[in-house]
Amino acid sequence: MSLVKDIYQTELVRLQQDDTIVHAVEQLQKAGASGATVFHQQQLVGFLSEQDCLGSMLHASYFCSTENKIQEVMTKKVISVKLTDSLIDAAMIFNNLALHQLPVLDHDGQVVGMLYRHQVVKALVGQLQQCYQTAS
């Protein structure tokens, strides 16, 4: 079975917890991403999704507030996978928690990339196609 390290992407959006929501959304849109890792200096401290931003942006646009920070709305409990985790383990996380992406950590716990749900689905399709061929 394939491992996370076989299919993850090394490019990811890295935000700082003191960044504004507007800056974060601009960075997400620029990268075509729906979420990003959040750091304080070099330490992973959270994850920010478009969904996290939406309520804050709605409130801020109504009151014309420009000071909303990522740390106010980010998810602080970051769910991640390791390079050596199996794609089955990653698929179970995606399935059980309805997430779209997961930060990927190396053996030292450092963020090295992002694993997207669609990558896991594609890998599992390949696995199932092999099963179908074997069964025929």
C-alpha cells in the first residue's frame, strides 16, 4: 500500500498567526488553496480554512473592521499525517472528519507539505483498478 510520502505536495501556504484575515484569504486565493498552515515563528500553531475565515469576514465587512487576525479564528488543534503514514490511514481521517487537506509532518514533526483528499481518492482508484484486474 502506498504511503503519504508517495503522493503529498511539498508546496503549501504558510501563514503567521498575526496576519490579518484579509491577507490570509488573499494568499489562499493566490495559491488556489482552501486552507493553510499557521505558524508562530517556525512553530506550527494552527490551521486556517476558508470556512474559518467566512464568519469573521462577514462580521468584519458589516462593521468595516480591518483588524481581524488569523489567531482569532484558526483551528488550534491541527490534525496532520506523517510521511510514513499509509494512505488508508489518511483516507480514514478524511472520511471520518470531512477534511479537505492535511499538513504532512516529517519524522522531526516539521511541516513538509500538504496532502489533499483528492490525491488520496485518486490513489485509491488506482488501487481498486488493480483489484478489478486481479479479480477478472
